[in-house]
Amino acid sequence: KNKTKMALAVEENFEPKQFSLGTIITIKVTADDYGYCPQRNEGILEALNDGIVNSVSVLVNAAFVDPIPLKCCLKTAVKKLKLGLHLNLTEGRPVTSFDSVETLLDHDNEFFPKALFQEHLKLFSKTQIYQEIKNQIVLFNEIFGKNPDYIDGHQHCHIFPIITEELVKCMDEFDIQETRIPHEIVDLVDLKRNGCITENQEYFFQTVLENCITAKSIFDKREIRYVNFQVSKCSNLFLQSKNIKLETEVV
């Protein structure tokens, strides 16, 4: 009864599926931000070698994208490894020429950071959004010799409606049929009350939940696949606040 209207709306739109005994459930374990820095790359490759991760999202505009280790993993992986584009519109510089995507950039020709991204969205050109997304897909192909298996978004930038609308156009063009919707059924009011998140974090997570509902509608119309439920930072905080430990075993 203490849940917010938004939490209830998310539960209604993302009702967990009921599985019968013996049902095989696929769990996608994704490591984001490959290319961000050498240390992060090293951690991702270690997780791949240990069999923990079966999906890697790549920041193609980052400074440390080394395709060779991932290509080796693609060849040697016992189970299928998916490589995706971690669409980035909130950090660093674009892969498109500055003057072609100027509405997406600040005075230093860098993307607006997460804290300022939402307030500048209304000034973004849809044509320029489309162009940058397309060019990141093209660059991914140039680096890895294949289109991404899926596209998700750095700091969830891909689920803001104006971005989602241009993203699905590019996904249609390149025949990419999988994405991520970062919906997590948690009680933000409870997290805030227990001091697990700050006011700014609460606002960010609330915005993500709202955008998930809109994005789901857009992706469903295009029959684009996504996982049924996500566990990440927000839901981990919620579990910790309830003294619940999430235990997993890699088989």
C-alpha cells in the first residue's frame, strides 16, 4: 500500500512471468563499458575467462577499445558470446563530426553528462540523434567485422523517448532485434527512507522507470526482444536494504 504510483505502473507493465517446474530459463549476464579503461577491460576479460559473463557491451567511442581479446573470446567461448553496442550519448565525444551533431554536444564538443542530459534533450535534433546512432553501429562493424548482436545504452540513454524512436529506425536498418529495458521492480521511496540512495539518485531511477514504460511500447511495436527482468545497482541496493543476499552459481 506504500508503493508509489510509478512502482505500481512498472509492475503492471512488466509483470514477472510464471514458470513451471523444469522450465529452462536463460540468464543473460552482461558486462557493460568495454573500452572505458584498461582496468575495466581487464575485469571484463577475466569474467569472460571464468565463464561468468555471456554478453559484453562495447563503448565504441571510448579510448581503450581493443577488439583482439574479444575476437579471441568469440572463437574460443564454449557457450555463445554476444557482443553488443553500448550506445553512448552521455559521455565523451561523438564518432560523428562535431558540426553534424552539434545539438548533442556542449561547448567542449562533448556529450552532455548524465546530470545535464535530460534537460538538454528537448534541444536535440532527431536527425542528428539518428546519425550518431547509425555511425556508432557502423564503427562497431568496422571494429569487430559484424553488426552488434544487440544495442543497449550507456547510463540508460537509449530509453529516453526521443532517443528510442531514432534507435528503432537504426535497428530496423541494420536488422538488430535485441535491446535492454532496465526495469527493476523496487520501491524507491523505501530506498530513500532507509538512506540507500540520495535524492538525485531517486530522481534518476524514477526517470528510468518512467522511460521504461514508454520504451517497452515502442520496442514491442517493432517486435524487438529484451530480457523480462533486470538486476543491477538499483535492485541490489533494495535487496541489501532488506538484508537479502542474492546468491548465484555459474553452471
